[in-house]
Amino acid sequence: MVLKKLLNYKDKVVIVTGGARGIGRAIAMAYAAEGASVIIGDIDSFSAGETLRLIEENGGAGYFIETDLSIPDHIVNLIFETEKRFSSIEILINNGGVYAPKSPYDLSVDEWDRIINTNLRSVFLCSREAAKVMRKNKKGSIVNIASTRAFMSEPATEAYAASKGGIVAITHALAASFASDNIQVNCISPGWIETGDYNSLSKRDHKQHLSGRVGFPEDIARACLYLTDENNNFVNGTNLIIDGGMTRKMIYE
């Protein structure tokens, strides 16, 4: 059997939630560099503008639809406007989310709901609405960005950990539900991905990883390209941990 060439994204329509900054920006730029039309759904219009500028400087095509993932109507609008403009959606990357550490003794119900709704409920709603479009062509791919915080924690991260654990679980549930429409659903759990000043990290930071370094946003972007490649549709319902081996390294102090 001859292996098929991978990474054929020319003219594909890709939605990246939370694509204005950090990991989302790297994902958006990666798809645009491969010839896809990339729609950024984000609440941060200023940072989204910078991402679009970077995409266009590299010859790519990017678009912005202001989207607050905690508001269901915004999600419906994101999918509606994308289909209206492009008539199809091939790929959805559910990356958007918020992080607000707070002691469980002090965390209010409203604060809990904001994190759960933004991080987890949005994955369900975005996936459902996008799948309605994808199933018209009996083809599509969804990648949910979770976190190694689904499996290990620091204090005061209950809502965030719960949302990321829920993303891992809903991934295989959606994969089962969408299988008959030939829509693959997978998940990535990033570890320590530095989105700020990489040069400020210490040797100790890097040595916590079997790979000998902290991750780059591009490490996650490359994984998205792999998971959504049509030739890799045998990968389905899985969670890919990308953490440089940090969760597998025993550290004694």
C-alpha cells in the first residue's frame, strides 16, 4: 500500500475558538499556512486583529467573528456566519477557555458556572452546531483542547480541572454520536506550553520534562494538523497528551 501525502488543507474551512492569542493563535496560523480559510471565534478583537495580520503577512486567509463562548447565541452565530460565507465547515478546533484559580472556599456559583460554561459547555454547543453543517457533506473533524490538568492539579483549580476533565470525557461521547456522519472527534491535553516570555524560564523549568524543554504553542498546532488530516481518520475518540513527558517523570526533591 502506498502512503498518501498528508496535510492537504487547501481551501478547507477551519474554525478556531480562542484563536486570538497563545495556543489558539499558533493553531490558526498553522492552518492558514497550509492554505485553509481560518475563522477565529474569540472575544478579544484586538488580539484577533494581530493574529489576522500575521496570517495575512504570510499569505494566508483569516477572518474574525466576535464570540463569547459563554453565550449560546454567540456560538450559534459563529457557525451560522461561517456557513453563510463559506457554505461548509471541514474542521473545528475547540480551543477557547478561561482560567481563574480560586480557593474552593471562596469560589462562587457564578464563577464556577462561568468557567464551566466557557470551557466545557461551549465544546458541546460548538461541536453540535458545527456537526450540523459537517454532516451535510458526511465529513468533518473536531479537536477539543483539554489539559493535563484533567489528570493532575494544583490547589484552587477545581472549576478549571473539572472543565478539562469533562472535555476529555465528552470527546469520546461525541465521537460515538457523530460516527455515523463520518465526523471524527479527538482531544489534545497540553502540558506546560509557554505562551509568554520563553527566555525567562529557568533550567529547572525545562528539566521537569523528559524532552528537556517546556512546550511551544506550535507543538499543539502540529498535533491538530495531524489529527484533522483526512488520511488519519482511524484516530478517533482519543486523547493525545502532549507534555514533553512531564506527567510521566518522577521527581524527588
